[in-house]
Amino acid sequence: MSSFVSRRTAVAGLVIAAMLATAAGAVAATGGGPDTTIAVSPRVLVAAPAQSPGDFPGVARARAGEPLPDGYVAVARDVRIARGGEVAYAALRMACPPGKTWRSGASAGDIGVSVLDRAVSKKRSVLVMASYDTRQTALGETAAGTIYALCR
């Protein structure tokens, strides 16, 4: 019986040691730096006939610097990500004004945008992820830009 107890104790000791080693590796992987902070501004609407803030893929008539086509509205949100010890991105919902639906998305500055929803057709709001290039933004630096949703 004492042999069984010592094996149980040995196994428990090995499990605890493995857990501690894993936790130490996870702490080392985060870089131990400050927290990553993310700031997202309230939405700003740019409606036709104002100039388009960027080129929108899939909508040939919405080009940067040219007037937005009639019936279109661009929703803009500024995003700032101050990189800390652990890389983090922002997931947010881009909502079109009432009566409008998502047509396309774009970004400007250091911030990139990816659509997370599987289907966006005829949706008023779409979940997107704002990200940045970790090779260009070092620890302690801030990536800033604007993400856009084009609605009609």
C-alpha cells in the first residue's frame, strides 16, 4: 500500500511541476511588458455628396477623393492600439445607419481591417477585427488608423 501512495505522490508532483513549467513559459512568452491598450472612437458618418474617404473594394463608384455615389454613407471609426507585451487586436461591430446595409469595408493608416462575420449581405452591422503589422509596430509604439464601412 505504501508503494501505491508514493506513486500517487510522485505522479502528483510531476503534474504540478509540469503545470508550473507551462505557466512559466506562458509568462515568458508574453514578454512581461506593459498591457496592450486599445482605443476606438465613436462612429462618424460621411454621406454623399461628400468625398469618399478611401477606395472600397467591390464598389467601383466609391473611390478616394471622389464624391460618394447617391445613397451611400461611409461609417468611420478611429482606432489606436498601443502595443504592450502581449499582441492584441480589437474586434468591434461596424453598424450602418438605420435603413442602410453593409456594402464594403476599408482601412487607412497603420490599422488593417478583416471581416469576421461569415455572411455580410443585407446586414446592417458587421463584426470586424482591427489589427496592425507586428513587424512595423514595436513594443511601446502605437499603431493608429481609421476603419470604414460603406453602407447603402
